[in-house]
Amino acid sequence: MTREEKSIAIENLTAQLAGTNIIYISDISGLNAEITSNLRRACFKAGIKLEVVKNTLLAKAMEASDNDYGDLPTVLSGNSAIFISDVANAPGKIIKDFRKKSDKPVLKGAYINSEVYIGDNQLDALATIKSKEELIGEIIGLLQSPAQRIISALQNKFAGSEEEGAE
């Protein structure tokens, strides 16, 4: 790879990093072609971009980014693939699902909404993070619950008084 090609690759990676707040870094080495193809297909269906990257180029892109990746560049050794998503828990769920059949992919680290997670031991927590939409839905449900109880009580009260008036 020439210097110019490396520079272009760093610019592209920096632009990808700037466009998202959710990045998972994993090791997918050792997966056979069929499993890798299935992983890519699952990522595509979930709206996740999966890309194998050179560690040095990704480290330079992280350095050039406006985001603070903390210690995340320290996990960049060996083979690395990045999962870029709009949903915080989607890559975690896919990795966890694939780990039922294999010991790979191994989670190296993740960057989610300015928080840095390092190590494969974080996978369970990351796979269960609630998405923005799920949190909003829960909040709306909690807010609607008291109002629904009041309306139900009022309806029961009025229905009871109408029955009394009919007698």
C-alpha cells in the first residue's frame, strides 16, 4: 500500500468514525469463509457495516477524529474488524449469537456514545444495552400508565353512576 493509498484509507476511516457514535472492534480471524459470509449477511440485515481494517490505519483515524476513544486504540493488535451501527446493542447481539456456534468473533472493545468498553468480558453488558427507541418506548409507557389508570377509574365511576341513575 502506497503512502497516498494509506492517506486515503485513513481519511475514509476518519469519515466513517465521524459519522457514528457506535463502533465495535473484534477479532474475526480463524472464521471459515462460510461463517464469515453468514456474519456479513447478518450484519447487512441488521444495518451494520462490517469491515476488516488495518490496525495502524484505524489508530491514525481514531487519532484524527473529533471523538475521544480513550484506551480503545490499545486493543488494536492482531486481526481487527469494525462493526459500525446506529443501534448500540445490535453488534453485541450478533457477536453473541455467532459465539453460540464458535469462539469467534472475540470482542476487543467498543465505543458507544462517548463511552469506551474494553475486553470480551463486556459483551453481555453491550448486547443488553437498550436502544434509544427502546428507552423512549419505556418512558412513554411509564408516562401513559398513570393517565390510563385515571381514565379507567373515571370511566368506571361514570359507568357506575349511570347504572344507579337508571334504577
